[in-house]
Amino acid sequence: MSRDFDPCPESLTKRDFERLSHFRYRLRCFLRQSEDICRDHGLTPLQYQLLLHLKGFAGREWASVGELAERLQAKHHGTVALVGRCEEAGLVERRPGRADRRRMEVHLLARGADLAERIAALHQPELRHLQEEFSLPGWEGAP
């Protein structure tokens, strides 16, 4: 019988640690490669993640600062500063909300969308490699 994950630390086996170590290693390899790709394109990894989350936000082409903070797992004020830096770099712009003009929408500009597409395309080979090693929900048949 295969053993499911038991959250009790004293029950972890050597194999559990090996799997976790391997997963963290592969995750770190992906992140390091991503950091290098971002820097090669003149962006910080956080700037790229912001662009990615705007491009990939479900159902619409923009997001609020609060939604971006959640996606980035960052504080609201830190995300406001990041959006400001991306705005100064000509990557995004803030617009008053259509439904509620007090709520600011963050939209990609052409330069930001282009960078998001180019950098995301460079991540695809490593994502395919990770898919071969790990089960990634929602990635079946992904390009």
C-alpha cells in the first residue's frame, strides 16, 4: 500500500525528504533560470511576475493592485510601489475602474505585453521538462 503524506514530522521517511529535496531543487533551478531570463530582458523577476499575472489574469486583461498583491504574495504597499516602477518603465498603466472609478485597474501596455510574451515563451522548455518529472494540474497537452 502506498503511503499518503502524513503531516506529522516524526513520521517522515528518508524517501519523503529525498522527494522534497528533489522538488525544491527542480523548483530552484526553474526560478534561477527565470531570474536570468528576466534580467537578460532588463526586468527584475518581480516585474516579470507582475506582467505575467496581468497577461494571465482569468477572464479579463487587467487586475487591481489588491489582486496583484495576492498573486505575488506581497504586501499591498509593496505592490503599489512595484506597479509604480513598472508604470515609470512604460510597461503598465493605471486606469480608474469602469464600474467603480475609485478602484484602480492595472493594464499592460504594448511594451509590457511584448516582454511578457517573449519571456514566457523562453520558460516553456523548462516547464515541459518539469511536466515530465512532476504532475502539473492543468498542463495536459500544453504547448
